[in-house]
Amino acid sequence: MKIKEATFITSVANQKNFYKTDKPIIAVAGKSNVGKSSLINMLANRKKLAKTSVTPGRTRLINYFDFGAFVLADLPGYGFAKVSKEEKKKWAALMESFLATEKLDLVISLVDIRHKPTDDDVMMINYLYHYRIPFIIVATKSDKLPKTRVKPAVKDIADYLKVGTMDIIASSSETGVGKEQIFIEIEKAILSADKASEEIEEV
């Protein structure tokens, strides 16, 4: 899949303003500072489509981007300690209402390949199972590890999250590793969405 142009659509802070589209929706989820914005920029072939920050917790809204064949929704980063409990509750409520009510064709759930998944990472995976949302797990920042450590790190994450190693894609926004595999999964999700639409029309 080649992205000819990716553009920012809008940011929303509550359920009533969730963006409506006939295009497949691909969401990106992950803890604060896991590299969501960097991954989005890698997929878009643009350096500054999604704003990156050295300060975790920057993304407090759902940001939508038009990627042509699909719409990408960047969810608020979770698990940042230096925000108020009230703020955390708002983020959690926003994300849960999004996962519960929106028709999502795929969620790209990010974890940091260098560390054991957090309790919030586990909760996100459980949410996706609960709402029966198709998802893949992308282990970011693989360039930060020696190449010989990447496969063992992926296996450790897979064991912890109780998924197969084939369900995890090691990725790096710096080197582009994993980009092609992620697009293959996005293409599968889009084809599945198109097929489902055709079946509904036939009925």
C-alpha cells in the first residue's frame, strides 16, 4: 500500500463529536511516549503530520487523519503518571466510549519493545478482546535494541500478553522496520471491511 497524501481532519474531545465516515477506520492506541505520533508519521511518509513531543501525555484528544483509503484515529496516550486522577478518568472514559461505540476495522496497539507491557497495555488488549475489535500489536523502538535482542524481546512480550509471536510486529519509526508488515495488516482490514459492506448491500 502506498499513501499518496495524508491530511489532518479534526480533533475531538467527546463522544458526540466522533468523526463519521464511510471509510474504514484504523485506530492507533498506546501508552504515553510509546511512539504513536512517530509511527503515524512513518505510515504517512511525513515528518510532521502528527505532532511528536518529548513530553509524555501530549495527546489528550482523538485526532483523525485522512489516509485516502482509510481514516486513522490517534487515541489519547494512557498511563502517564503526571496528570491528575480527574484527567485520567476523562481520557479513560473517552477511549472506552470510542472502543465501545465506533465501528473500528483495526486497532494498532503499541507497546515499547524495551520493556514489559504495563498494566494499562494489558487492559487495552483486554478491551479489544471484550469488544471483539480486530487488532495487531506493534512493538515500537526496535532500533533501540541490538538486532540479536529483538526476537527474544518480541517473544517476552507475546508470552506476557498471551498472544503468538506472529501477532506482534517489531517496528522502528527511525529505520522504517515493520512498516510494510503494518500496511499488509491494514490492507487485510480494509478488504475485510469492503467485503462486509458488499454482503450488507446484497441483503
